[in-house]
Amino acid sequence: MLKIEGLTAGYGQAVILRDVALTAEAGEITVLMGRNGAGKTTLMKSIMGLVKAQSGRICLGETDLAQLPPHKVPGSGVGYVPQGRRLFSELTVAQNIEIGLGAGPKDPASRRETRDEMLELFPRLAERMNQRAGTLSGGEQQMLATARALCLKPQLLLLDEPTEGLQPSMIEAIRQVMLQMRDRGLAVLLVEQRIDAVLDFADRVSVLEMGRNAEDFTRAEIAPGEARLRAHLGV
Amino acid sequence: MDFGPYLMLAMLEGAVLAAVLALMASGLSLVFGVMRVVNVAHGEFYMLGAVMAWVVTQFMAGLGGGAAVNFIAAAVLAPLIVGTIAAAADITILKRLDYDPERVIVATIGVLYIIQQASLMGYGPDAKPVIAPFNSRIALPWFEFGEEGFQIYFPWGLSTTSYKLFVIVAAVVLLFALRLFMTRSRAGLIMRATQLDGEMATAFGIPVERVYAIVFGAGAALAALAGVLIVPIQQAHYLMGGDALLLSFIVVIIGGLGSLAGTVVAAVIIGMSDGIISVFFTPTLAKIIATLAVALVLVFRPQGLFGVKSR
């Protein structure tokens, strides 16, 4: 599904990622870990084209995303839930969803169907359609950010620390949605800091250190390698 | 004429200025709101609109068109031409500067002089009139409580023209349409999303640079439309953009940069006060007071009357 090879990227003269490789398969949750400043968010942004790749390939199926203009990336099947959610805070819940649908299915019937599907997945949003996104609670904002990304009907879902700052019930709700998406065959790439989450549902773990690949774990290697994983993260 | 009718006359003149100013400043505010850049060439797009109105009406008159048809052609074509020129300037200049706010100010100063001097070369140094599509004089009533009780009468000299009233109504309709466009249409939603977070807009498939080109063109087209509306009252001249730019900046700073509602309210305040002070005192005093008002706003409420305080 997603295959990144030799990716070097950064901001202006500053190189953040050096020769990074990563694979995320359909129907799997791949967790990207690393200490602060390791380059996890930059990698997510590079996949979205928001940080320009200086070299390397970011292939989603046959498409090299690195060669596309950034606004064409979501249309290729990549949904992005950024760190801090970054909703269009002055717009209503309905308008945020409308923006998400913009890069998704084109015909009105499919759009309506997708919108209804999202409201079924996150019933709380249905009650707040005309409320400004900035006035929602943290958990509701995370639901909206996830719904907005899923409106694209993505093959690959990028989630950058989606549970950061949320209460346990909301963390569980987000976890359930992720598992549901995995079961529907989406490739989920998740940036996560919580080791317990990784032990719970990760199919693969990839650790970044100082913008380089440090170590990769398959599902079978995660539990036995927990001590090494903790050492990488310094916890 | 008594003070009351005289004040009403001054307010009508002010309302015409407010209407034109609101349209022009809305363009400036739209560009800043969405793109976060200050367009110093905005006054020249206003001037270009007026000049284009003259060019189009001359061309149409050559084809034998009547004043009304010529004016409608100018009102449609001049904003389209000016908007296209501005969008081209955005793509060829601002986009290459990555919309960096400081460099855009310098670049648009360059655009200002290019447009101004090109107009001087092509259009000439003289002010030229455009005939209003209709311009009948309308006597206005006043009232008094005399010995015979409440009386309505028509004082000598208290009148306006149908065209001036049309300018006020047209500006109100256009600004209302602009608000509806921004709040109710999908294109408006895309512009607002781009304004709120350009990077996230890109992450949801919005071609931000294309949106910027359209917004820059639309902002210039609004200024051009203001130029077309004013030219039957004021004549087109290649230096007319300077004062208009100053007043537009005053309006958007008082109203709050990027706030359309604030821009309209500030345009009414500045336009009306300019009209009234100009009639009772001098136009120079009106400009001094407006500039002083900007200074006070910048000191005591830097975000403007309707602007959001930046964190």
C-alpha cells in the first residue's frame, strides 16, 4: 500500500528526515514512534506533500505522491488527521465536513452517503452540525478531525497523536474507530507515544531517531521487544 | 439654506463616498483576510477600473451605443479586465515571492508604479468624464414646525441626482451579495477555509495558490467596480488611486483588517464624516481627522473595531 524509500525532507535548508524508509499495509495499523523532534510529524507532512521531499519516493500503490502537487495528494486516497486537530475553527461542524467531502466522492449521492456514514460513526457530531468547530470539546474536535479525513474515502489514514490530551472514554472511542477502519481494509499510519496502545493494537512499529530509521518491529516482535522500544523512547 | 437641509446634503455626499469606499475597501480587506498580504497597488486597480470604464464607453460609443448600454458594458468589462490583470500579477509576481508579507508590500509598490505610469502613457494626463446612464436631478423635501404646524417643503438647492442614489443602492446590493457569496456558497467556504488554515486547506485538496489568484483578482475587481461607479461623478484620472488607497487603508484599519463587516461600518463612518466635514469645513480637515482616527485606533484598539486580537 504505502512504501516510502530513501526519503530526505526538511524545511528550507534544515534537513529533518534522512533516507527514511517505511511501509504501511492495507488492513494494518502501523505505528510511528520516536522522541520529540525525531521527525514523525515531518514524515506525515511529507506524505501529504506539505513538506517537500528533497529526494526519495513515497508510493501509494503505483502513484508516487512526492511527484504530485500537494493539493492532489488527498484525492489520491490519503486522509490526514494532524497533530492538534487543526480544524477550521470558525466554520461549523457541517462546513468542516463539507470541506472534507470536497476532495472525496464527486457525485452528490455518494457525498450524502459518506456524510451520513460519518454521522453514524460519530453520532455526537450530528447533534452539533451548526456549532462552530472551535467551540467543541477536545474529544468532539478529535471526532470531527477524524470524520473530516474519512470523508475523503481514503485508502491510507494518517493520524498524528490523535489521543493527545483526551480523556479515557474519548481515547477508547478513537481506538474503536481506528480498529474499524483497519478491519475495513484501510492502511492506518499512526503517530503515538503511548506504549500500551502499541502493545494493544499495532501490527507494525517503526521507530525514528534524529530523522533516521532506528528499528522496525513486526506484530510478533513488539511484545518481546518492549524493553528496546522503551529504550528508544527513553521511558 | 438652513443648517438641517445643509446637513442632509452633506450626509448624502458622504453616503456616496461611503458606498464607493466600502466597495473598494472590501476588496482590500478580502485580499488581506484570505491571503494575509497587504496590496499597496489596490488604489491603482480602482484607477484602472475608472480608466477602463472610459475606454469601454468610448469604444461602445464608437459603435453607436447609448449612455446606459455603454455604462453597463463598462460595469461588466472593466472589473473583468482589471481582475484578470490582478490575477496575472498574482501568478507572475506574488506566487514567486511565496506570498511573503514584507516582500509583497515592496512588490505591490512596484505594481502600483507600473500601472500608474502605463496609464499615463496610454491614457494621458487629463481627467476624462464618463457619461452617467441617467442623471436626473431630484429635489429633496425638508420639514419645519412653523406657525401653521408641521410643514414639508422643498428648499432651494437641496437636491441630489438619481445616479448618486443609484451608486448608494448598487453598493449596498453588491456588498450584500458579497456577504452571501462568502457565507453561503461553496467557493466562499473554500476561501474562508483557506483564510483560516492554508496548509490544512491544501491537505483537503484545495488548490490554495489558485484560490489566492482568484481572491487577488476578485479584490481588484471590487476596486475596479468602485472606480466604474465613481467615474460619472468624479472623472477618470491616472493619479486618482492615491487618495482612494489612503482612505481604504484608513477604513480597513479602523474596521479591522480582514473583517468585511468592520470594513463596511468603518466605510460608513469615514465616508459620512468626510462628506460632512468637507461640506462644513474643508476636505483637508476631513483627511486630517480620519488619519487621526486611525492613529487612535492603532494605539487603543490595534485589531480595529471588528478585528480579532492576534495571540
